[in-house]
Amino acid sequence: MAHLLLVYTSKKSSRLRYTFDLLLRNLLGLEISYTDKLDDFRNHTGPKLSYGDHQIADEPFFFASRILFEKGIEDQQINVFEWKGIPAFFGTHPKYIIPFDLFAASFYLVSRYEEYLPHIKDSHMRFSPQQSLAYQKNFLHKPLVNIYAQELKYILHQHFPQLQFKDTHYRYISTFDIDSAYAYREKGLVRHMGSFAISSVKFNFRKIGERFRVLMGWEKDPYDTYDWQLEISKKYHLKTIYFFLVGDYGEFDKNIPLDGSRNFQALIKALPIMQK
């Protein structure tokens, strides 16, 4: 098969298989076969690569860091540097075809490895992006794993022109996450009275006036921009999906009760949605 690639590693692991499948199979469209037998690898005449601590023959060789063979979660010593203008880490040696372990780096990113290490949680018990390596080293905006995959594709194509790679195409899907459909409408008398009281204590008369005008029907609810959203989606031929929060009212979820609001139900039925 023109798109079959043999991967040699002296030691197999679920982490390794997951990472190689992601880069080679899912992103590049190759079929992969794994072996840990040196004779089988040496005798293989088709496309192949090795991942370990030394090159076997003249195949593309990638030096392996230990993280893909570990079982638990351990603190990793990360040193980010630039290679061809690309952020890189898990450095190996400049003499290698790629001077860092892109498979280890990819696993670290896609598994969100750092979120399993000790960290300070925010008020919602979440890992904040400011603590991430990508934020601190200024590559949060880069699809780094996809970039690594393209570099890997280039190297493999140089060695094996017969390899057939999958063409990738960009697709944009517009999504809206609606936790509260309206700022003021459909909230119920008790919530309105409580909000009026809180705004009065804080001397927030602008918000009091805005709420009053919306409830009287003199002004449109500030969250009610759905007609404009659909107009934009239609104008630019966008596929749009709405996710509405319809769960129970809670400490952090101040949504509108679905059963008690026909207008809320009508809005949901009018929009292309997937309920969350």
C-alpha cells in the first residue's frame, strides 16, 4: 500500500500509539503498522521510521523522550526554543532530522498534561490559561500540533515520495453558547425584585432604568441579538449551531427556567440548536 508506514520502537505503550495515531493516521491520513522486531524492520522495503534512542539504518529517525513510555504523571522539565520559527520543546540534539521530540511535545499538548500537575484553580475549580505553557511562551494562538504534523509530512515525503497523504480542508462552524437567553426578560417577579434591590444598593441607576424599559416593552433586551446573528449567518452562508443551557438553576447557572417560559421555548425552536 502506498500509504502504509511501518513504525519501529523498541518499547510499545498506549501513549505512543495514541500520539502516533493522531499525527500519522488522523492528521496525515497514513496507515500505520508497529513493530518492535529489528529483523522485521530491517527487512521492510516500504516506507518506515524509527522512534527510540538510535537510528537503525538510513530511515527517518526520531529520538524518543521518556514521556511516551511513562505510566504516571510527573513534573516535566520544559525548555521552549525556536526551530524554523516554530516553538519547540523536549529538545534532543541538532544532529537529528528534527532537534526535538515532536511526538512527545504533541502528546504533552493534546493530553493537556500540565492540567494534571499541581496548579492553582480559579473560582470555578478550573485550570486557567495563564498557567499554561502555551500562554506563557506566547503560542496559545498557534495550532502547534497541526504544524508539527505538516513538518513531519514534509520529512516523510522527502524520503518516500510514493506515500499518499490525506488532503485537509479548512471548515468553519459558528457556534453560540447561550447560558442566559435574555438579560432581563423571562426572569420572573422574584428575580426582578431582587435585581432591582441589588442595583439600588449599588446605586446602579443605569441598570435599573434599562431593566425597567425592557420589561415595559419600550426597549429591546440587550441580549436579544438573534435576528442579527441569523442575518449574518445567512449572508455569509455559515453553518450555525446554538447550545442552550436548560439545566437547573444553580450557584453559577442563572438560566431561564425552560418549563416556565413559552417565549424561551419558542426561541429555542426557532434556532438551529444542540441542547447542552
